[in-house]
Amino acid sequence: MKPRIPPSERGAALLAVLAMVMLLAGFASLGLSRLRAATDRITDSEARSEAQILANSGTAAALGMIHLLKAQSHRNPKLMQAPIRIPLGEGQVELRFSDAGNCFNLNSLARQQQLSAGTGTQAQSRAADFARLLAATGIPQLEASTIAQATASRLSQTGMLWADASEWVTVPGVTAQHWQMAGALLCALPNREVSAMNVNSLRPEQAPLLASMGLGADEARRALANRPEEGWTSANQFWDQASSSGTPDTAGAEMVGTSSRWIELKLLARTPRAAAGRELLLDTMRQPARVATSRWLAVEESVQEERP
């Protein structure tokens, strides 16, 4: 004969069973949520990988076309600035090129090692050139000279290349205001050479770069304002028009040209599931061009869709 269970105990047992069921249901729900989150993470990771693979394909296409694009835009730099969209499979890659050599390469201020006996060193900017640039941006002459000397000393002491122009603000005496005035004209290219500037793609606000080569500030602005519609055919033609005394005796003036070695590429790859952005510095000295530096971008940082 089964033992008789009092009604009160039967009620308590039922509540215990219900509590256990609710607890198990909670564990199951939590487990499903974690499984779903893990699955979503895997899906998102796969989608990002697809977009990055597409971006790599777009990079290869860009390296293959950059020399032809440079030749076509030799006297019309605007051709290079137009976005290029390439359909690849179910996705699309957008390429945007720009001149990355129209800047003062801070790394050129570093003391260079002797290349070999009797050959001297590669051309390098002098602190005086940098001081002229800073003065042309509105920084007082004495202050500009002090900052230029301090910058050259810092780079020579460390012997290391800067990776980004923003490292300039770590030099004693350089302030946020100095960066605001001159920062847009500076770069840190991956060598110690004077940047070979393309006078056909210089913008009016970049006139201080010409001042660093020995032109007066007014001469620099006037030269860019009077640039021929199709650009200068050679550096000699530019200097004949820009300077009454001929080519200035500066390292930068000797490197002026009508083509660009360093090209910046901003790339945006889109697939049906994701997008990936990439920013690259291309060295076009040799053919095919090579990637000098590269970094992945958050989509919001990367190339924007062309405005209508």
C-alpha cells in the first residue's frame, strides 16, 4: 500500500518541480542565446573575411593600373582623383587615388649614413628649408628656425624613421597651434629622401611647400595661380615661370617634377554581407608598384560613396 502524502506536501512537491522546470528552461534559454551569439560572431567574421579578400583583390587591381593612370593624368591630375568602381563577383571595390608626395618629408631631416666611400649621401632637406616652410605658414621666423633645428636634432639623435607626421608634436617647442598651422603640409614617408613634389598637382593651400624650396611666399602663390590649364610640361618650365633667378639651390627644388612617386590609395570593398576599408601608400618608382604601408580602416573611416 502506497503511503498517503498529505495535500500540503503534494503542493510543495509540485512547486519544487515547477521551480526546477523553470530553472532548466532558464539554463536552456541562456545556452541558446550564447549559441546564437557565437553563431552570429562566426557569421560576422566570415562576412568580414569575404570583404577583406575582396579588398585584397582590389589592391592587386590597383597595383596593376596605377602606372597607366599616372601616364594618363600626367598633365591632368584630376583624372587620378576620380573614384574608380570595379565589380568583382557579387561585390564591388571602389578605389580613390591621391598624390601622397606633395608634402615635406620630416624623415628627410634625419642625419644619413654614408652610402659608400666617395659617393656622399642622398639628397636631404636642410633645417633651413623646413624653417622656411614653417615661416610661410605664419609661424614667426625665429620661432620657425628654433623648431626646425629641434626637429632635425630629434630625428638625428634617434636615427629612426617616424611612422607618422603627428610624431612632430613630441618635439620640444612644438605646440598644438603649430600642428594646426603646418601639420597638413607634413608627412613621414618610409625613407630619408626629400619628397619629389608634383607641381601639377599642388593645391593653392600647399604653396608653403614651394616656399621651403626657396621661393618667396608671394612667388609661390602666384606660381600656382598662373599654372597652365594643362599643367607644366617639365620642372624647368615651372622654374622659368615661377622664379626670376632660376632654380633655387635647395634639395627640394632639385626634386620638383611633374609626376608623383608616392600615391595614396583609399579602398572600400563591399559584399552583400559586409564592407572593408583599407588605406595604402604605394611606391610607384618601379613597375609594378609596391605597397609601402597599409592599414585596415573601420568602414566609417574608409572611402565614402561618390556624391551625386
